[in-house]
Amino acid sequence: MSEGKTVHKKSGVRQIYKEYVREHRPAIEIAFFLQDWDDPYNVGGMFRVADACGATELVMSGHSPVPPDPQVHVTSMGHHRRIPWQKIERHEEAAQAIKEAGYQLVAIEIAEGAMPYDEFPYGDKVCFVLGNEVNGVYTSVMRHVDGSVFIPMFGKGRSMNVHVAAAVVAFDALRVKRT
């Protein structure tokens, strides 16, 4: 393949990704906890992020929309069929179930004691908590986390879209924990 040419065939793209993963296998297992999300388009986008970073599952709580919601389906572009997911109605029960499954529970949230995402000591099995788009991670869930991280913002905005924030943090954790 010549340098500088865009690869358009799906088989060529898959081959590039397979070669990269073979050489840079991550030494971390990632999952995501979507606590009480409002927007089905964000949930669909999160399925795409989860697939891209090789996540083991998504856990949704509260009124977070789930498949087969048509807006989740459209935005996920089929990724909702690739990533296992479960819905646990009560937020605290979801957090407890995740911890019982052996995950380090890390909130992506500005909170007391939060660290910049690129300085946090991630374990080998991490579930990132992503709170409600307006109200963030609820106090009842924060009681269960092992730590929280934030993304420093250099512009005037205080935050970014929730599934974009998940991508930034998860891919950095993958980068740091490569074997």
C-alpha cells in the first residue's frame, strides 16, 4: 500500500486495524456505565465509541434510552448489535453490580479529589461512569466510585459532549495500558 493514499475498501481498513491491534494489544478491560442519560443520539454515539475501544459492555440505568429505540439504532450505525449491554433501573444497584463484577469504577466528573484523566492510575478492569447530560453523576452513584477524572478545558466551555468525553478518556487509558 502506498503512503498517503486513503484506504477505501472495508477489507483494507480491517487489515490495517488487525495489524495494529496485534502489535499494540491493550492490557485493560473497559466498560461504560451510562447513568440516567436523556438523549438517545448520545446513547447511539456511545455504542460506536464502545465498539471502537473494544469495550466489554455498556450498563444503562434510570431512563437512559436503550435499543431498539430508533434514534439509538440510527446513531449507533449497527454498533448496538456488537456491544453487549444491560439495563439496570436503579443507579446504585447498577454501580454495585459493576463493582461486584470486579471493575474499578471511575467517574468522568468534576468532583472533589478528581484528577486529570491522563494522571489517573487505572487498573486492569475499569468501568467509566458517565452521568446525566445536564446533572452529571449523581451523589448516590459517586458514593460507589473508586475515583474520578476530569478533562481539562482550555476554551470557554466547561464541558464537551458526554460520549466524546468518554472517547477521550477511554482511548487514553488504552494508550497508557498497552502491552
